[in-house]
Amino acid sequence: MIRLAATAALASTLLAVPAAFAQGQTDMNDATKVEMKGADGASMGSISFVPTPHGVLIETDLENLPDGVHGFHIHETGTCEGDFSSAGGHYNPADSDHGYMSENGPHPGDMPNVTAAGGTVKVTVFNPNVTMTGGDAPLDDDDGSALVIHSGADDYASQPSGDAGSRIACGVIFPAK
């Protein structure tokens, strides 16, 4: 019954987002564009973060990824250096458990896996658990935030990060202040 209620709440939120755009409540020009880079510094495309009244739309235009399913997470620190461990762990300001399958999850950095085909990923993901600024989970906080793509799929349950493998791409959403 709890899962049914949560699914209904998510569905109503997802349906509210297009209505907000139609009513002019959100301007697509408010988007923050993030360049994603591989460990070698090469571009892997871009991701736009679009604020809405109910969370953030994340629109991908990625390339040069290995084909397959990849973990796709917001991380806690706005830096992408070396092997991208500089981005820290998943963005989790309330210290919730990781994963959609966890009784005490997900945390704000959790998002669905993305699938690369022919090296590209073009998908829009909605994250109702974060905001660009303000609220309980702002991406623009003191230490900033980053988006990380992992080498493997997130299993949506393993703690603390879904056993998604190494970090293969990273982009700074907001740098540390």
C-alpha cells in the first residue's frame, strides 16, 4: 500500500511538471548547462539542469560512453579531478539510505540508470528530491555538486552507492564556494 501511494505521488508530480511549463511557471532559459568529461579530459557531451516548481529536470545529450547501463548520480562536491573521487559520495544531505529498493531511501543523489547505445544517451530524468537553490536539498550549497556517470548499473539497493562501478564521467553542476 505504501508503494502504491508513493507511485501515485510520483506520477502526480511528473504530470504537474509539464503543466507548470505550459502555465509559464518555469523558464527553460533558467537551465544550468554542465559539460561532462571523461577521465582523459575529453568531452562526453552535456547535461542541462532545469529548475521546476517541483524539482529539477535533467536533460542529457551525452556521447562517447561505453554501450550499456550506467549508474547516474548527483555527488556531494562540485569538483571533477583525477578519477573523480574528488566529487565525494552521493549527494545525501539528510543521510538517507541509497537506492529505490531501500526501505529508508532513496536519497536526493539517487536517480535511475541510463543506457548508452551507439555511445550516446539522450534522456530526460526528473529528480523531485533536489532544488537548484534553497530548500532541504539545494545543489548550489557551500561545497557545490557534481553529476557522475559510473561504469556499471546501479543495483538500487547496495550501500552506500549501488555497486555501480568506477566513475567514468563527471561534470560540475555548481563549484564549491
